[in-house]
Amino acid sequence: MTQIELSSVFPTQDSDALYTLYQTQNGKCALSGVDLNTDNISIDFGGVVDEKMLVTKQIRRAKTALTKADFVAMCKAVSEANNG
């Protein structure tokens, strides 16, 4: 994804900072590792404004107001309950 594409998806965000974040995350969701694209990308603030991360829209909907740690713990519990 290019910086211009990111700017078109998030026109009110700082495009330089978002593109740097996208590159830092290697173009992947910060929580699931899924490749990000213009159709599935969303911004999550991780419970604190300075903890901005790029995630898929599905992850953001599932995570809602949970902290990253709480969300990961919930996912582990669901996984263990369905794989054991």
C-alpha cells in the first residue's frame, strides 16, 4: 500500500506518521499478522492515544474498547476452549 492510498483511506490523519507505522508493521495487522489493504485496514488506539496501531477492520470490531493485553488474553481463551 502506498502513502497516497493510506491518505485516501484516512484523510484526517497524518499521512507521514501513518505510512511510517504501516512500514514498521511490515504492512500487517498489529494483532493478527494479516496483510493490510485499503479494504480491510483500520486504526486502533490500543486504549491510549500514543499506542496507535494498524489492524484489520474485523480485529478492531472484535477488540472494541479492550486493551491489547485483554484482547490477546480473550483470544487465547477462545482458542484454548475450541482446540482442547
